[in-house]
Amino acid sequence: MRSRNSILKNVLVWCAAILLISSCAKENDSQISNLTQDESNEVLLSWMNLSFHLTQEAPGYTPPISARAYSYICLGLSECTIQGQGKRSMMSIINEGQKANLPKFSGEIDWQLLVNDYMYTICKSFFANSKPAMIQDIENLYKQNAARLSESISNIEVIKRSQNFGTAMAKAIFEFSKTDGQEYAFTNNYPANYRGPIGQGVWNATKHVEKKPLQPFWGNVRTYFTENTDLHLTSTPPSFSTEKNSVFYSYALEVINKARNMNYEEETMVKYWNDEKKGSLTPAGHLMSILTQILEVEKTNLNKSAEAYMKLGIALHDVTVAIWKTKYTFNTIGADEYIRTYIDDEFLTLMESPATPEFSSGQSALASAAAEVLGDIFGHNYSFTDRTYENSKQFNGVPRVFKNFQQMAEEASMANLYGGIHYRFSIEEGIKQGIQIGENINKL
């Protein structure tokens, strides 16, 4: 018969073991499921492809509105996957990120379900003004994904937890987006209270009968990084002049010559990059589409896809703010307006005249920033095919092949010159601004 002390000793050992097991179980419950390298981006890509149609159809989705929406959508997506990798939250380094109150995940997670609920909730928030048919498309995609994904999961708690976490992150990100004061900016793209300068050599808003100045105060919108806010002071446009031997006049003549002497290939290029017309994908949407196609071809995993979207999204937003600040600081007369006023009153452009001052070129800046960011991710010599407008019925949307991202940015930029809406000096300044912001984002 064992002694009383021996029995007591065994009891204590058993208790300690039970406590250890219990402690380990609780510790495991508090940890989020690791986001593995083989986690697919398929569900995410299905939502991003739908977002492009939403951008084209949603009322008020002008270029600035589109760039802002994509930036927040992609920021929240990244915040979801960052927790699964144990990395530092982006909110700790972005401008006013401390205003965000993001949820913390715990327990076993199904990442596909989480992404499905996150994208569903965030798209419903940012595209709430979409047409009924597009709202139904959001519902249909969500249900299709949810039904397919849930079939392979037997644990109801995991399903609920994953869906709840995705929804919670989307709501938190949307609340954070409101703190920039632009929640309803899509309803007031052309504010009636703006009074721009009047006089010779400045962009004259009264010349635009249907369009008023597009988001003239957008240059004051919060950027993600404060160093991206003062790029409008890096250089100035040439001095205005109507003299035929002046520098300004020579820039206008170049626009005329390019616009009037296009061949078929150049005309196709202009139409392909005419992303600012009504019902278009917008420049930001087009560049997001290019990234989506690359991620699909490369079969990039979920965490790397989310990071790529985040970097491109915040770059495009900050570029747009910087460009708009430049435009409404200098209020430079548009190339087409100058030509019709001082050279040829019958001059026609292939691109629609923008409802903003001339200097500098938004398309050039956005494409150049994208080239920097995407080149840093995939390699600066990465070749790809853009099929964004493959099914277009409005123009020749034959897929365009690029040997690298720099070539893509150069083509998008030159389309503005051939299209008759930007001087070369505006294009060059846009390129410079875009590269600088792209480099800033690549430092993350």
C-alpha cells in the first residue's frame, strides 16, 4: 500500500499536467490561424474583378473617388492578412492611423471565408450607391463563394468566426475612411462654391458647359504618408505666352502636330488609355485591373496578393491627391483650350477635355507610380499583357503587350499628348511626381 505522501505527490503531478494542458489549449485558442504560403487568392480576385464593373457603373465614381475607394479596400484587406502573418499593422505608420479601431482576430480561421465576407461588406459600403443590378451582383458573388467554401468545412464555429472577423474588419476600415471627411464626396464632384482664378493664361472653368471643376479641393484630402503632400512645389510650368516664338506656344504646337498626324496604332493607343471618360474604369481602376491580371497569371498566394494591392492602392490615392494639389495651385490653361483660343478654333481632341486645370498630368503620374510599385514587386523587367479592354465594343481593345512596367507608363503618358489634352511639360512633371511617390511607397 502506497504511503499517503506518495499518493499526494501523484495527485499534484496530475493536477499540474491538467493545468498545463488547459493552459496550452487556451493559448492556442488565442492565436490566429497562420496564413500559409499556399493560401489561394481566387476568392479575392473574383471580388476585385467585380469591383471594376462597380467602378464603371457607380454614380459619381470619378478618378479621385475611385482611387480613394480602392486604397481603403486594399488597406483593410492587407490588415486582415497581416494578422495571419504576425506582422506589424500598417496603421502604426500611416497618417492618422491611430484613429482606426481595428478588430483583433483569434482562434482557427478559414481565410477564404474571411476574405469573402470582408470584400462583401466593404464593397457594399463603398458602392452603396450602385444600381440595383450591381447590388444584386454583389449579393450573388457573395452567396456563390460562401456556398462553395462552406461545403469543405465541417466546423460551424470556424465558419461563423471567419465570417464575423471579415465583416468586423470591413466595418472598422469603412469607419476609419470616414475620418478623412470624404465619405460623401461622390455626391459632390463639382462643388458650386468653388471660385477659381479668372484671367489670361489660367484654366477657365466657364468654358466647360456640362462639367464644372472636378474636386477642386481634393488636394487637401488626407494622404497616407505626409511626405506625399507637398510634391506640387517641386517645379512650375513655363510662363504663359501667346507669342509664336515663346516656349509655351511651342509646347502647344507639339500637341497640334501629334494630334493631327496620328497613325492607326497611335489612335488605338489613345483610345485604350482614355480612362477618364464617363463610364470608364478610371485610371486607378485600369491599373488595379493590370495588377489583378498579373496576380492571376502568377497564381500569387493570398498574403502576397493582399500586400501588392495595398501598396498599389495607397500609392494611387496619394498620387491623386498630390496631382490635384498641383493642378489647382497653378491653374494652367489646358492644351486644347489654349489651341482653340490662340491658334486654331476648330481643333478637336481624341480624348475628352478634362474638368481640371492642365498642370500636371494625372494619367502620367498614376501610371508612373504604378510602374515603380509593380516593378518593385515583380521586377522592373517583368513583361505582361493587359487585357482590360479585351471585350470592348467602343474601340479596338486588343490586348496590349508590354516588355516592362516602364513601357506601360510611357505609353499611358504619351496617350495624353496624342489625345490633345496635355502638354509635354505636364506629362513630364506627372511622371516625376508619380515616380517619387512610388519610391516612397516602396520603402515600406
